[in-house]
Amino acid sequence: MSVHVLYLVKYENDQKAAMRDTPAMRDRAEIHRQAIADFGGKPIAQFGSYGEYDMVYIYEMPDEKALAANLHLTDTYGLAKYSKAIPLLSSDDFVESLRLASETPTKYSPASPEA
């Protein structure tokens, strides 16, 4: 089963300076597209940003192990000050998850009665 992910990244300042000063390193989306493909994934969209995050990626990986391997690789190079990977569901799967939550018998409850 494939996994879709939203990946947000804020680069370290020294890495961003290196991208500014080294033309071959500027297109991080192209470099990341190749890293996604190396693990059998498929890039869907990449956007540059400013503010809290520098780049936003949406991509599909063949499974969770491939996704984790891709994120391990990305993390080990120290490019990011911080990043966030958010698993994504299709709208239909999201609706189905709400149905499942409402229909599944469980004794799970809040810790306090006021919640």
C-alpha cells in the first residue's frame, strides 16, 4: 500500500547560504525528486516558501519503510534545521476513518469527566 506524505523543511542557514552560492545546489526540488525516485517514490508537487518553512513537498512512497528510509537519508545530511512529515489520507479514506471511529466499540475515554 502506498503512502502519501506532506514534507515541510526549514534549511539550516549555512545550507541555505551554500545553495545561494552554488548554482548546482539551488534546485533542491530537483535533488529531492531524485531521492524520492531512488526509493521507488513518485513526486507529486514541490513548492518553495518563505517564513517558517523553506520548501514544501507532496509525494507518494511505495510503503512506510521506503518513506522512513527517505527521511533517514534526508536527516543524515544535516540540511534541515527542522522538518515535519505528515502522512496524508485521501478524502474518501478520511471519511471512512470517521465512520470507523464512530462505529468501533471501545472503552477509550477522556482522563477527566469534564473533557
